[in-house]
Amino acid sequence: MSAVGTILKENLWTNNPIFMQVLGICSALAVTNLLTNTMVMTIGVTFVTAMSSLTVSLIRQFVPRKVRMIVQTLIIAFYVIIVDILLKAYAPDISRQLGPYVGLIITNCIIMGRLEAFAQSNPPLLSTWDGMTAGFGYMAVLLVIAFVRELLGFGSLFGVRIMPSGFVPWTIMVTAPSAFFLLGIIIWVGKTIMNREGAPA
């Protein structure tokens, strides 16, 4: 398998940032009650991770090792500000619903982890692909959680009513603990499948 394929497989499955590394789960608890919010948030994280990886890879030879993490944080913050400005300009309602969580992308461990583990020592295009696929792996898990929470908590998907009129929403699905339990189930299922396949847990 080529390096591109290996990176894709690792970030989507065998080394998924959420259900294997258990990183970035704060947003899983906070923004996954609605699919629309989750989609926008995860696209933002994917964009920031990919662009930050590209930037760090391009300048890695010129940044002193002692200050690399400060520089990485500034780069992440730059792209997060771009995402925040675009949301406020073109999707103000979603921006208000997400509130401070867009700004908290800066503290997402997935982004810093990919910069340190990959972009710091790999070429720009491969680093961009790594950041993008790490974002896709993050997106996939959160969308599954949001799908279940919105469907059972509101009876809708992307704001469109799906459940019949007699459906009684599950109140617990609207609250943060439901995301925690769903994430636990996903981690359990994922690790069980990997163990059956003989993959490292």
C-alpha cells in the first residue's frame, strides 16, 4: 500500500484520532446534538488541521526547535480565526449556536498531535493529506454520534423531521452524557472489530 493509502487507513480506522487515540472528545460532548452544527464544526477542524499541517511542513526547516510549539499554536490560531470570520459572515446562525467552541479548535489535541507527529518531519503535500484525513476520521465519528443524537433527541436529521408524529423524543439524547455513552459504544465496537481482525488495539 502506498504512503497515501496507509495514511488514509490509519487516520480513518486503525489510528482514528477519536476512538483510538481518544483525542478531541470535548466537541463530541458539546456540538453533536445537531448534524448541521457537527458538520460545520468538523469541516472547520479538517480545514484547520490540513492547512496547519501544510504551513508547519513548509516552514519546519526555519523554525528553531525550542519555539516550534509556540509557532504551531500561532499558525493554528490564524486558521481558526479565518474559520470564525467566515462563519460569522456567511453562517451567522450556526456561528451563534456553536458559540465559543469554534475558538476552542485552537486547543484541539488532534491538530497539535498531527503537527508534532507528522507535519514536523514530512513533506508539505503528504502532511496536508495527513491533516485532511485526520480531520475526516474525526468527522466520521462525530457525524455518527450526531446522527443518533439528533434522530432520537429531536426526531429529525439536518433539521428535517424524520420520525412519525407520535414519536416521543429521548430527552437524554439532547444532553452531553448521551454523547459520552455513544462515544464509549463506538470505541468498544471499533476495538472489538480490530481485535477480531488481528489489528493492534
